[in-house]
Amino acid sequence: MYRIEKLIDRIIDRVNINLREPAFDVGPYVRHLIPLDQFARFYAFYGLTPHHPLHFFFTHSSLAGSYFLGRCTVDHSVLYKSDLRGDELKRKGDLFDYRGIRIPLHDDEAIVVKDSFLIKTLVHNNSHDPESPEEFRIQNTVALHYANIHGSPVEGCFLGPFATVDLTTVHDCVIGEFAYVQVGELSHKQVPPGTVWIRSDGDFEFVYRFPEDVLARYIAVRPGAVPVGELMDFVESRKEEFQAVFDSVTCCSGLPIPDGASVSRYAVVKGSSTIGENVLVAQRAYLMNAWMGRGANAQENCYIVDAQLEGYNVTAHGGKIIGAKLGEKVFVGFNAFVRGTHNAPLVIGEASIVMPHTIIDLEEPVTIPPRHVVWGCVRKAEDLRENSLSMDELASCEGELARGRMVFRGSGSAFIRGFQHRIEHILEENGAYYDGRHHMGHAQKGQNIAFNLIQPYPEGEMKGIYPTIDIRP
């Protein structure tokens, strides 16, 4: 497997050159992390629908277990069980609006991955960089387990496990494990592990950082070792069930799927689960004893276990909901871990927002009232005093507000409006409001998806590398 070893070395060198200013060496985090035989063990698969025609180019790369949809280019990269989902890429002729400047696209947008190593990473949405509206580019970057790259062109970066960059153009940065960044643009920064940082220039800024002992319990990483902690234990304990799905040619046998809803054949659905109208269950989602009300969704790497979602709920990439009952239009953010138990159930009132990278892991019953914003770590009802606010209270903030380890500056009303607008946008894109004729979205467009399987070289020095393929209209 000489070629794949040399490819990994090449990627490490290129990322390290970009990260020379913080003097961060990605090599120890990457070398020997995935046994080389794994790269030849798993096929890659490309989704094809009438709404997403075949357009795929890759060369000098390994794509083991990875999923592709829409226009994708991969060059000199290693993608291990990652998802490149291009169903919201911009189209030729679209107008990209940036601060009142409307930029017409001269071509369809594509996801472009070059000289990068992505491990179980989700790439979705489209570029929000006005300098390259036709390319959603990830270059000279390493992203570890269950990181999310959402609408964020990334160059010369290291993302730790369960890190998220969201709607942010990122250059030459180190994003620590379980950190969430949505700040528009970021260069030459190291974001500490467990930081949740949301900023809209001139409007608001939200900052929270987990205590070190809490973070270490749920996710920790050190050079030369696989990430550890309760988040890894939770997902890794269920990986064999996903392998059974990937090895099978059928899915969701006997599960009624209403008109307007879709459940990926690469999702795990178990127990007494119910799928409502216009529900979207993406690949690598996991449902067990899940009640999904009309228009609810479970995106990639989401887990809904022993939980009831009343309807129009958004569970963003990597969100986990266990032992909980959610009212309508509850938003659970990226990589949030929301866990109640039989003896300590969780109820979340309608229209509430569970912030990205929130940990709710209960030791006693907790009810979160309707229209509340929750962040940080919640184990008991009293923890809500420092880790939640009503939307009305936050919306009334004009200036600075500190609550526990969270600091908010700016316009609370702008913050709340921004979240509500985004939730509605996600529901519309997912097809939650489909009425049989209008408001079609991902749930409807993905109902008849076909998959093209792609295999690597099985032996020799090219073992684990995929043949060059160029399929463009």
C-alpha cells in the first residue's frame, strides 16, 4: 500500500506548511490512526437522482466508505467514511448576495476537496465565500472523527473530533475538539477545545467554553491515539449495526414510509419507530424506538433513540436525542448530545433552541419550558439557571449579558431572528411543508435515489487507492 502511505505523507506536509504560524504538527494525529487495510475494505457510493445528475471527478485519492451527492471533485485526498452532500449547491445563473452586492454564478457550484484527509466528516451546504461562489473548497485540511464542515470553505486547517465550522471561511486555523465556530471569516487562530463561538459582525457575539473536566469526560484526543470519551463510546457501540446496513441490499423492511417522506437505505431504523409525513432521515442516521412527527428530520450522524419529536423538528448534523420528548419546532444543533433516561426523562418545550454542541445528560427529570435557548452542560434542573434563557429575555438584551460561563454581546433580538430564520430555511429545504404539489425539498427529491458503487484497487502498491474517474456532462 505504498501509494496511500505516500499520499498521507503528502497531505500532512501540505497541512503543516499552512499551520507553520501556530507551529501545529498534524502528523501525530493522523499517522497510523486508520489501519491501512481499512482503505481497501470499504466501497464508496455516489447518489443519483433526477434532481442531481451524475457529475463526479476524482483522481489520486482514497474514498473508503464515503458518500457523494451532487457535483464533487476529489484530488490527492483521503476520505474515510465521510459524506459530501451537494444537494444545496448553487446553480448557474443564481445570484449570490453579499452585503447588497449581487454576484451572478457563471457555472454550477461544486464541492472540491484537494490535498485533505477527512475522517468520518460531514460536508454539506454551499460556499458562503463571495470570493469563490462557484467552488465550495476544502484544501490542505485534516478533519478528525465526526467533524462537520457546513457551508465553510476551509484551507490549511486542522479540525479536532466533533468540531464544527459553520458558515465560516476558515484559513490556517486549528479548531479544537468539540468546538463550534460560526463567525463569518477566521484566519490564523487556534480555537480552544469545547468553545462555542457565534459572531455576526456589528450585530452580536455568543461565547461559551466547556469546563475542562466536563469536556474530557465526553471527548478527548491526544496525538497517536483514537479519540475517547462518552461521545465516541456512544457512536462506536453502534457501528456494527451500520455495517449490517451497508452490507445489505435492502433497507427499512416493513417500515411504513408515508408519501412525502424519505428514509435513506443507509440509515439504521430499529424497534418501534414511526415515520410521519415529510420526514427526512439521511444516510448514517440512527433511529430506535423513534417517533418522528410531520416534517421532522434526522440528518447525517444523528441518533434518535427512545424519543418523540412532535413535528417540524430540526436535528442538525450529529445531533443525538435519547430518552426525550420534544414539542414542535424544537431545534437541536450540530453535535448536541441530549440524553434523558427512564428515571430522568427530558421534556423540551415547543420552539426551543438547543444550541450546537450542547450537552444535556440528565441525573434527574428536567423540563425545559417552551421558547427557551439552552447551551453548555445540563444535568439537573438547577443547571438551567446558568445555561438557559427565555427567548424573550435574550431578545431584550442590547449590550452585554453574562450567564454562568456564557457571555453574550450585542442585539439579542437579531440573534433570535437569525436562528428562527435559519430553522425555517432548513425546514423549507428539507421539504417539511410539502403539500403534494408545492414546497418540494430533500425528503421528496431523495425518495428515488440510486447508488453507484465504486471500488478501490484490491492489491499491490495501489491497494486502497481508487482509479481515476471523470464523469461530467
